[in-house]
Amino acid sequence: VYASPDARRGDPRAPDEETLRFFLALGDPSRLRILRLLAERQMYLTELADRMDLTKATTKHHMVKLRDAGLVTLYDRDRMTFYELRPDVARHARQLLSNYLGQPGE
């Protein structure tokens, strides 16, 4: 459950905004499937929507969440916008979780 910033402010165990945004983005099955597809290769929005059997609008919604969480990047090539999985996603997830749990990072 997402707690408002005001509710989390008094709780020293509450995750920071970056950690919360990152792991909330991973909490959706469609977004996880998108990440799996992007682990194979970069794709453009229509291609992702077709592979996911989702509308472009729904896929775009998921891509905004993934991008805001720092999981994917986008770039323009040949007048098309491509999405790409950030190469450091697994390392970043470990780092955020280690930091949150108060454990030394790798």
C-alpha cells in the first residue's frame, strides 16, 4: 500500500521516494513482462504493445512508470522512439534494497 509522504515522514523505516517508485514499478505483472521483452532487445512502443497484446495507450502508461522508476530509457532513431532496458537495473535494485535494509552494498 502506498503511503502518502506525510504519513511516511514520521516513520524512520519508511522507504525513500526513489526506492518506493522503483519497487512499485516492479509490482505490476505487465511491467515485469515488458522488462523481460526489453532484456532481449530494444523495442518501439507499437512493437511492445503488439507483443504484450495491449493498447498503445496502456503500454505507454506502463512505459512512463518504468521510465520514471529509472528502469528503462528511451531514445529516437529513424524517426521512431525506442525503449531500452537500462543495463544497470539489477545492480541498482540490489543497491536500493541493500540501502533500505541497512546492509552494506556489494
